[in-house]
Amino acid sequence: MSPRCCGSGRSWGWTRSRTWSCCACWVPSPRWVLCCAPRCVTACCSPSCGCSTSHSTRDSLLLEAGFLAVLVAPLRLFKWRSTAWRPHDSVTFWLVRWLLFRLMFASGVVKLTSRCPTWWGLTALTYHYETQCIPTPAAWYAHQLPVWFQKFSVVATYVIEIAVPLLFFMPIRRLRLFAFYCQVLLQILIILTGNYNFFNALTIVLAFSLLDEEHMGRWMGRGKRKHGSSWPPTLLSFLSTLLELATYALLLYWSVHYFSLEIDWEKGLLESKVAFTYHEFTQWLRAVTLPLVGLGFLSLSWEILSALYRCACVRGFFWKLWATLQWAVFATATVGMFAISLVPFTYIDYESNGKLWPGIHQMFSAVERFQVVNSYGLFRRMTGVGGRPEVVLEGSYDKQSWTEIEFMYKPGNVSAAPAVVAPHQPRLDWQMWFAALAHHSSSPWFASFVHRLLQGKEDVIRLVQVDEDKYPFSTQPPVYLRAQLYKYWFTHSAESGAGAAQWWRRQHVQEFFPTVSLGDPTLDGLLAQHGLKDKLPLKRPVDAFLPWLLSSVRQLSRPFSPHVVLWSLYLVAATTCLLRAMARRPRGGAPPTRHKAPKQPRGDQGEKNGQLRRKEGREAEERGEGRSRGAADGEGPRGTKRRK
């Protein structure tokens, strides 16, 4: 929104790093680093622009992930020795897994620490689908599901967000794969039922840090890797299978025990309720927070030592020294990022946060303004219990007949289907949702927004509607504007009559914003109170290239909706990647296996080996001639006379 409106192994490391780079940006390195760096700088500056709609928790996640991508993506300084894998790749890539763990674990924990009665009563999803910022059409159908299924879905959410993330650092491969598919399943369900911009897609990209090359190879059509059948691998596989089954059994037992899962065969439903208290949960959280920090430290230490061993195995003194220097630099950066991330991570338990070393707090304070690490925790409390609050803007020329102003994405017309806009985030529509939760004085930007609509500012109108035919005051700005507060609910599938064709039903609550016009003392007072009076525009050079470029791009995209533009860009990028992959794929089946010839020794030792091979060849020829003469004289294989 415009400020003017508001104011572990070699191949494993290669696969994970390349997957992260491709999923995050779709451009090769080092251009990827050059793309990420401006993004980080821009995102750091955006919260300080004075615009209340320019930053959110999801932006913080994008900012931190972008900074990690700069560390993960390879920066190849020596083109003549360009390798897709570096010994320290697993170290920097570990930070991606740690970010995913902090995001998911905190998101599950805060739902219970907030003491929200809907989360504790397992009824949150009975309200969530209709009260989220911008629901999708699938949210209407999800809202019709029975209550017992909604409560069980909340239990599954707790398990996926709190218990399953502990498996991210397990040494057993299948447990990490199980954790990966659990996270992807949750994110896909959220994508289907809600418009949360790039957040869920980015979370899926972060989850790729749980995969390995063998599993990725199966996606790409490669065969399963053959393992030896000697007894040590077989024994290890047997033990890992036992531990894996024990882990699944514990997850199932704890889920049944702590959420009182019980099947009611007579009613044909699954009963569930929380079987622990808030005090017991906070005690458990206090007991596990610092051990989780220790678990992360042990996992990171293993990755660092493994990377150091791989550096020692590099051939050549110069390249071994170069790999070790890179390892030292990136390992130091990784340890530093891990250390400062402990401060926002331990916000989930302030007693544990106070036990951290004071030096870590000082390091975090030094970089806090750059937001390279952040605290997370979405949906702390369920809003909209008792009806979804929605602000409806109305305009008029004579103060008698009022016309509603429909937004592109947020609910308004009860007969209009919910929109599908992800990965686009319509900032204005989101802020209208937040504004409806409180008094208009809590959203000072709203007065400026109304002021710009009364002035007929085209850039602001395009935030409401791109299609001029759908904006009722496209020919002439309204003389008066006001806003009403409504409560919205999804219609039920059992409803009959005219309501059956509607997606929503609504009820008027009260006036949200008074009737104002240009020059109205109420409006001018609100603008002056928050310092939103008209100011002189910034002076820019007439021939500046960047403003001209941005203006040209905007003019080209003006006829299209923002989400359509984004979908087109993603489709072009995906098609380009697919065509490049098809072009590189060999025709006629699998590529032939290349057998490298053994290296020939050099120097005096090589000459001695050559002389020895020539001598052995002459002796073999002499033996062959002797056998031929013996055969001609009638001798058998052992020099005996043949029987006639």
C-alpha cells in the first residue's frame, strides 16, 4: 500500500542447497545473492516508512528466510573450479531447519499460552474458516464439517506444530520424512482454505531442509539406491525401524492421553478434550525450552564437525585450505545466527529467556533493528467469536441515497464468492479486517484513506477496485463517505430459499466512521491529530531512471488485477524451469554410465610399473607359445601324452 494513502554428505548437501536456491528464487548463483541482498535491505527499511500497512509477521519470516538464503546460496568466486557442492553447505543449511523449527513450535505453543478459550476448548476451527482475513471458497465447505471433526483437526494441529517439530533433528531419516509430509499437509490445507499470501509456500520451501538426496531423487525419477547386505547395516536398519515405530507409538499414545481421544460408537463420532491444565502446560514448557536449545546446539555441533571432516578430505593443499577458510567463516556466521535467535525463540517462556547468557542478549540488541531473526507465533487468539466483524464503506452525492463500495477481495456482497488471491497479499483488504476489530481511532490510516477517496485519488481507488466498472464513483468522487460495522457469518448448507444461493449472511451492528466530506471539521481534526495532512510531494530528478522504470511497469500492469499479474509471473518462472529441466534431460532413457579410467602413476614409479607390466606380458606370451607346441606334439594340459 502506498505511503501516500496511509502515511550431511556431498550429494545430500548439493541437493538441499540447490533445492533451497531453486524454490526460493529460481535464479542461479551468484545472481541469487545479488537478488536477496536488495530484498533484505528493502524489507529492513519498509517498517520505518511510517506506513502502518507495510509490515507483518509474514514479512518478518520472508526477511529472515531471505537473509539465510544469502548464506545458503553458493557464491562461486573461482569459475574454473565451479562445484555444485561445498563442504560447509550442510552447516548453513541447518539454519533453515532451525528457522522452520522455531516457526512451527512457537506457532503451536502460543495458542495455549494465550489462554484463548476456543483453542483450549478445541473449538477454534468452528470459527476460524469464516473469521480469517480473506477466506477461500473451500473455507465455506470446511466450515460445514461436523464439530467433532473440527475439534479433532485442532488436536492434529497441536501434534503437527508442537510434537512433530521435535523430529526435525532426529538422526533417523524416515522420521524426518514423516515430519516433512506432516508440515506440507498442514500448509496445503491452509492454502486451500485461506489466502495467506506467500507464507504457506515459503513454509513448504523451508520444509525441504528435512529431505535428502535419495528421496529427492525418487521425485526426479531416479532409482532407489542399493545398499549392502552386510550385517552391520542390516542391524542398524533394524534398530532404526524399532526406534521409528516406538516414536509413532509414543505420538499416538500422547495424543490419546493428553486430548482424551475416545470413539463414541453409538453416535459414530470421535470425542476429544484437553486433559491438562494451563499450569501443567507452562510447567512443561519451562522444563523443555532450554533442553530444546541444547538439542539444537548438539545438532549444529554435529553438522560443523562433519563439515570440518569433509574439508580435511578435500584433495590438494590449496583447495583444502580454501575449503577450511570457508568453513571457518560460514561456521562462525551460523553459530552467531543461532546464538542471537535464542533470544526471540525463548520469548515463549520468559524465565528461560532470562537464563540466557547476557552476551547473547547484547548481540541480539545490536542486530535487532535489522530483523534478521524474529519471534513467531500466529493465531494466538481466535477473533470473530460471535460473528465476523466487517467494515462496509458507503458513498453518496446527496446524503440521502448511499451506495456500498465493494473491495476486490474482502467480504462485502453476501452473494459474492470468496476470492482466491494467494500468493498476493492485498494489504488494504487485510488492514480493513484489522480495523474492524477495534474503534476507528486505533487505525489512524483509515481517516487518510477516506480523505483520498473523497479527493478521487486514482492510485488509492485502484487499491479498492482495478476495474472501473465495479467502482460506483469512477466518473465523479463521492461528496460524502461513511462506514458501517456489520457482523458476517457463512451460510449453512441446510438453509433453504434465497439464502441457499448466498455465501454470507450479515447483520448491522453500528456506525464505524461518521459521515464526512472534504473540509469537514471532524475529518480535518483526525488528519491533523495523526499528522496526515497534505504535504508537498518529494522532489525527484525529472530524468531519474528508477522512477521512470517503475512508472512504466505500473502502466503496463494497470489493466490487470494484482493477483493475476503475480500468477502470470509465477507461471512463466515455473514454465521456464520446466523447459530447462526437459532440455537437460537426455533422450532415449537413462544416461549411459561413465567409467573413468584409472589414473596413471607419474615419475620413476610409473616407469618401473610399466617395465614390470611389459616383462609380465613377454612371459605370458612365452607360456602361450609353449602350450601351443605341447598341443601340437599331442600332449595334454599337464604335459602328458594323449590317449588315442
